[in-house]
Amino acid sequence: SAAVQDAEICLLKSGELTLSVHFTIDDISGFGDSSRELFIKSSCYSTIPITMSSPGPTVTWTFTSEPKSISFSVLYRENTETPLEQAKVLIPLTRCNSHKETIQGELKVRNPGEYTLVFDNSFSRFISKKVLYHLSLDKPVVYDGTDLL
């Protein structure tokens, strides 16, 4: 399956990173209602690594891009020491018309580890992009029986 992952892994290994903005569960819980801005230079990519300490929650995202489209991918590694070659591609690089519509997605966290949202602009030689994104968290409701007390 290594050949299938080549595009995403090659990008992270040999591409040029503009910006990496790291989040934890607590960061996302306190994200608020407003969107945040991520800058991606022309011919580069930016990432949002999210560290999840336990399975269960669903991470939800929305984003738009200016002035044109952006490519988007999601990768998973068991931890930050895991070599990039062993990262699993959860969502393959997909070109999104996010300058025309809001892109939405979600990911159920099945394993602890690092989930990385990748915004790739390496196809654009001259135009830098601005991504406005929002992250939220849906935690599963666990019944604990306290209403019987």
C-alpha cells in the first residue's frame, strides 16, 4: 500500500512547510465560534496536527480558501515519533473548490495518536492561499447511571 500513500508522504517529506498549528482536545474544546486563519505560501503546504489522547470523540472541521482552491488531506500517526513513511492516509489529497463553497468533514477518533489536517498548495506556483478554518469536538455520551441515585 506504500505506492498509494506516496503523494501525501512525499509532500510532507520533500515539500515546503509554510505553517504548522498544533491542537489538543482542550484546544479544540475552547476553540469558540469564530474561524481562524491559516496561511499557505505558493508551492507550499501547511498542517494542523491534532493530538488525541484517547479514542471516542469525533473531530469536525469546516474550511474555506481564498483566492482559489486548495488540496486537503488527513494523515494519522500513532505518535510524533512514528516515521512519516508509516503514516496512514485517512483522506487522500483532494482538490477542493473551497473558494466557492464551505468544505465540511469529520473524523471519528478510533485510536489515540496524531491526526494531521494537511492543506496543500504545492500545485500553485504563484498564488498564496488563505484558509479560514473551524474545528469542533463531539464527545460520545457515556451513561454512568447517576440518575438512578
